[in-house]
Amino acid sequence: RADVLNDIKTTLKQNTERRGLPVIFPVMDIADMNQVSPNTIVTMTVPALTNAAKRYASDAILIGRILQNTNGYSTQWKLVLGNDQWGWNMSGNNASIHIQSY
């Protein structure tokens, strides 16, 4: 499972760099874990995640959930930029296809 997560992170990083989009992944150290619980991410609780993201001085935050199921993968995404939010879902057989198709 850790290999799949590392592959997804690597694919995200490669695709965002190719498009010139800087991405910072949270380090999830004790400071992050004190502000963000797994439930905060699962429920995509924007106020708590926006507050935690201040540490990284980012202009926007991208929240994502990637779930493996019997049909492959389903993903849920939310992009927050200032007061604006966009959300979308995707599903398919291969996690990297979802990332590369966007």
C-alpha cells in the first residue's frame, strides 16, 4: 500500500511540474497532525485544512481522496483558492490514469 501511495505522489509531482504548477505536500509531522485528523481529510473540512495550510504559505490547497474498490479506484478532489472552491470525482481501473488524465 505504501508503494501505491508513493507512486501516486510521484505521478502527481511529475504531472504538476510538467505543467509548471508548484506543489508542496504536507510533511505530516506533529505540527500537522495536531491540526489535521484523518477525519478532517476524509470529510474535506475546508476551514481546518485551510488553517493548517497557512504553514506552507500556499495560494491554494488541493484536497484529494483516492480509494481502491472492487472496480479499481475512485477519487474525490476539492480545489480551494481564496473563497472559491471546485470539486470533482473520477473513477477507473488505474490510479495513475486519473492523475494523468487531468
